[in-house]
Amino acid sequence: MAEPVKEWTADYDIFSREYIKDPFPIWDDIRGKCPVAHTDRWGGSFMPTRYEDLFNIAKDIEHFSSQNVLVADVMPTPEQIEREQNMTEEDQELIQQYNVGAPPITSDPPVHTWARKLLLPPFSVTTVAKYEAETRELCKELIDKFIDKGRADGAVDYAQQIPPRVIASILGINKDDADTFTGWVRGFLELGLTDPELREQSARSIFEFMVGQVQQRKEQPGDDLISYLLAQKVDGEPVPEPHIVGTCFLTLVAGIDTTWSSIGSAIWHLAQHPEHRKQIIEEPGLIDNAVEELLRAYSPVTMARYVASDTEYAGCPIPEGSKVLMNFPAANRDPRVFENPDVVDLHRAKNPHIAFGVGIHRCAGSNLARMEMKVSIQEWLKRIPDYRLEDPDAVTWAGGQVRGPRKMGVVFPS
Amino acid sequence: MRLKKVTVDSEKCQGHNRCYAMAPGMFKVDEYGYATPRGDGVLASEADIELAQRAVENCPERAIEIIEGEG
């Protein structure tokens, strides 16, 4: 068990129970005292908490590289090291060839520029709108399963079920594989951040699965993202297959627990605020603004940057090799930018939140995430306009890189 | 008469789609999400100016501006 944190500005622990459950007062404390905090825990990192600092660092791609965007680097176990040493040459070559990360999120320009250009059109507002009807249908089917029971787990039975199936549909993958994805992605991004064995296993499973999918699409192209990527040309040449596998890996990993966390947080918030449920039901035109406000108040994602060469920020030296946690959620609660930041106001007029980041790495799937949030909230409130948390203290949260409820019993009149 | 116009700095815009979502009649976006004002960007009414101001305040990249010029 880790030592409890006494001074958050100099020893924060983003994986502590206290931080995961209620990070908001901690951010206020850091923002007021020492806006860029530091810790030696989990490999060491710096953490800005003010909006302006996050904005500036995200824009400074020269000093703050995206080659490594995970909030914690876990040390390999002795077993993993041994396995790597005993790997066949063939395996080593394969790993070398596919060692491209998850572009464009893990790349800097110039690769980032074309990799991003490739990925944006399939996630444009217009393309994403094509998946709205099936997402609505999916939400209805999920609700059908528990509506008569008067009880459900808003995270497990609803929020977590939606993004894996929408992403599966976009990638042209059988929707029945959705539960398998969910396991892999949690293994990689959530449980795996502090468990290197599980993390490696999960990454390998996703990777092998995607290699297989790409081979299949080459033989039998369809109307899906993988086939689209295979048909694209960069400078007259087809996109290298390892790149396509990396991008598919990204789509799966980044499109699942991020969005389900947002949907889960929205359901959690609305469970406790009947006045907000009423507003959304009575003013259907409010939904877009409501989604933006919920994104601001419960931004799920903290990214990271890798310091490529010694630099300085606001007079504070940051040595090469440091990790900087991009705490976009804390920026979105900064009172310097947002009036009454801890109050959720669905009519908020000034809301330049950076839940999807800012600068060249703005989340490529933001339009998809918004659509899924909008549809899942609307469909839930249509069928379950009146509900509450079964036991607020029993709600469990995941956090660190992605924050959202993981177990959330709700009850409603059946 | 002084005209007010809305502009989008294409160097700053990263395709968040916030302006397009709140004012689809004033902005358009391309397949990458990058926004430009529709037409010449002239804000013809108080209501338009207010809407443009809202887009300015919600753009995370600070890419939108309202400029004044001779008309």
C-alpha cells in the first residue's frame, strides 16, 4: 500500500483512492499554491493545473513531445524481461516492424500531420452522423433489458456497453466481440497502468487481433474504417500496414473507455440533479450545450507529454526525459476561466473547455464522443426520466488516465 | 459606416467544431473539421454579433475574432 499523500503539490498520487474519487479539491489546492505540481511517484512527473498553463504546454509541441502519452510508465517485471531475452528472431522482427505506436496520438510532426489528415474525415461531423440511428437503437435495446427491473448499473449495463459496439461498427468488426474489447482496453488503460503483465498481454491481444482484421479487409474490403485506411494514399503510396494497425489500435483504445466514462459521469450527475433532467427534457434544444457542460465538469481524460530536451516553463526548469501530465480536467475547473467552475450550469454561455485537448492533438474522435453522449442521455431520459443513485457511497470510480464511474447502481420506478 | 466581420484564423483552428455546432448558419467546416465563416463573414444584425461573440468565447483555440472595418 502506497504512503498517503501529505503535500499534493510535491508528492501527488494520481492513482490514490482519494484522488480518483474526488480530485476537485486537490486541484484547487494545487492551483492556488503551486500551479505546476511535481511528484516522484509512478516514475515521476510534473502536473500543471491551471487552464493557461495547459493551453501553453499543449501548444508547445517543440519541447513537449507526444511520443509517450501515458500518465505512468510501469517497470517491466523480471518475467517480462526474461521473455524478451528469449524471443525468437522472427518475433523480434515482427515487433520491430510494428513498433509504430498509435499514430497520430503518439506522433509529432511531420508524421503526425499526414497521419491526422488520414484519420479526421472518417470522424467528421457528417460521417459520424451516419452512426446516430444505430447508436439510438443500441441504447434502446440496452434499456429494454433492465427497464422492468426498476434497477440497473448505469455504468456496467449502459455506459460501458455503448462505445465498444459503436467502434466495432465503425471498424467493421463483429459487435459480439465488444465484451472482449472492453476487457482488453481496461487491461491496457485502466488496470494495466499499475500492472505491467496485464498491460502487455492486453496490448498484444489488441495488436494481434488488429493484424488479423487488416489481413481480412485486404482480401474482402467493406464499408468500414479499416478498408478506408487501406485504400488511402500518402504521397502516392499506400499507407504502410503497421501504421494502419497502429491507428486501429488507437481507435479501439481511445474510443472506448473515454466515452463510456463521459456517458457514465453524465448519468451519475443527472441521477443527483432532477432539475437538470427536467431542463434537458423540457428544452430539447439544450442538449448540445448540456453535453459541453458535462464534458467540462467531468472531463475524463488526462494525457501526458514527454520532454524532448531540457526546457523551462514559467521559470521552472523541466529536464529532458520528464513526463508532464496534461491535466485537462483540472484546467476545465479553473476559476480564472470559468465562472463558478464547480457548479454545473447547463446553460453556461462561456465554455471554451479543453476536455478534448487543445492544439494539434485535439481528440480526433470528439464528434463521435459528442454524438454518443447526446444520444445516450436523450434515450435514457426518454425512458427513465426519474431515477436516483441506489447508494451514492457504493459508486466506484476508475481514474489516473481516464476518470469515470465503474459501478453505479441506480433505481427508478418500474 | 463601420462593419463588423467574423474571422477564423486557419492557423489556429484545430477542428473542434464548437462554432459550427452553435452557429451553423455563420460557419462552415470542411471534412477535417476546419472552420471558415460563411460568405464574407459580415455580421448584419445585433443578433449575429451576439452569436459571433458566443463563438469567440467558446472556441478553445482562440481562433475566432470579430473585427471592425470600413464598409
